[in-house]
Amino acid sequence: MKKILYTLIIFCSLALTIVSCAKEELPFFEGKNVVYFEWAKEGTPGNRFQTIDSMSVSFAFDLPEITETVVQLPVKLQGYPVSNDRIVNLEIVGASTSIEGTHYSMPTTVVIPADSIRGYLPITFYRTPDLKEDAVSLKIKLISNEDFDANLLSTNDAANADRLASYNEFEITLSDILTEPAIWSSFMGYYLGDFSPKKLYLFAEVNGIPVPNYDEEQADLNSFFAYGKVFKNYLADQKAAGTPVLEEDGSEMILGPYAFFL
């Protein structure tokens, strides 16, 4: 009898616990979602440890026919997806030196699509003549609105700066300045002659290759000599046809003293 009574007491206790839990409402998130630039907080797609709040866009290693490029800057929210699109507001920070419509164009807001926690800000950058002389910058700031807060405090060191990354501001530097690679004067110049941006662009164009960034890429000697021979023959053919290739200052484009090895 005692065993039956004990079982009934346990059963009643469990029943009361279940009823009590059923009446208690689960906690509900009532605050605003927080938005931030994803690369600053969570790293870049190729390296999640590389948290950045700035980047450089350069046309220097693009052939002359490339006149624009698009950067898709990801904006992410710390919160929950909903069934409708939401808008993130932006503003251009006053320190920016780029000119809208000249150096870049972009939407005035970012859309976080329905059922998503991420949106993209497409920024189109234009290759303008002044970028060969000076770099310009574009600094974008996320602004709080009725849907989102943009006040997430940084906890990550920026991989590209000696400071904490900014989660709500992102700066992009734009340029088209092609400088002489360090290896040119000690090696390549002996074969290709004095450096000029026009020469390097032409070297890439006649060989059908991307403009090489010899400051970041290790030159493959076999490829270099093969490309150098093609370039040498091109210059010779143009001169034989009575249309020698000229540098920007009007002088003839010539190769270096060791060009006969090519």
C-alpha cells in the first residue's frame, strides 16, 4: 500500500511540474537586431582570422580596357531572420575623399532579404585618370534605425591595423598607381630595360597574361624568359613595320642590355 501511495505522489508531482512549465512562457527576444560589417567581426571568406575594417582596391594590375570593378561588401546582423525584407541605413563619413558618380556609385541602403541575416552592399568603382596620381578613399558607416542598432562594440584586433577593428565603419582606398617592382632594378631591368607602367601593361597584353605583381608574386624564370622573348619579338616587329612602340614621353620603348638572351 505504501508503495502505491508513493507512486501516486511522484505522479502528481510530475503532473504539477508539467502544468507549471506549460503556463510559463518562453523568453522572447524583444531588443533590436544589431548590424555590423561581417569582415570586421568574422574575418574574410578566405581567412576567418583576418578581421579587417578597411581594404584597398587598385586598378594598377588590370589591363587598360578594365574601367570599373564591383566590390560586394557583406553586412550581417546579430539576431534572427524574419519573413520580410529589412533595410540597413548608411552614410558616407566626411573624411572620404572620393566623389560619388566619379569614383564610385552605390545604393543608399543595404537590404537584408527575408529569411536571411546577411545582405550585400554593391559598390562600383570607376577607373578615372586622377587615380594614377593620387589615391582616394570611401568610408561608409552603418546607421541605427527602427529595425537595427549599429552600436556593436569591437572585440577583435584588425588584421590590417594596430588597433581594434571597427564593426560599423568600413574604409576602401581606391588607386591606379603602378609602381616599379623592387626586383626590377636588380634583375628584370637587365632584360626589359627601364621600367614604365606602359611597358609592363604592354608586356602583359602581348603575352595574354594578367599584369604581374612582382612585389607579391615570385617570378617563374622559365615563364619570364618565354614572355620576354614574345615581348622582344613584338617590339622588333613593330619597329620593322615603321610603327615603333613609344613610351609616354615619346621616346622609343627599348629593352635592356641582356635582351639578346631572350
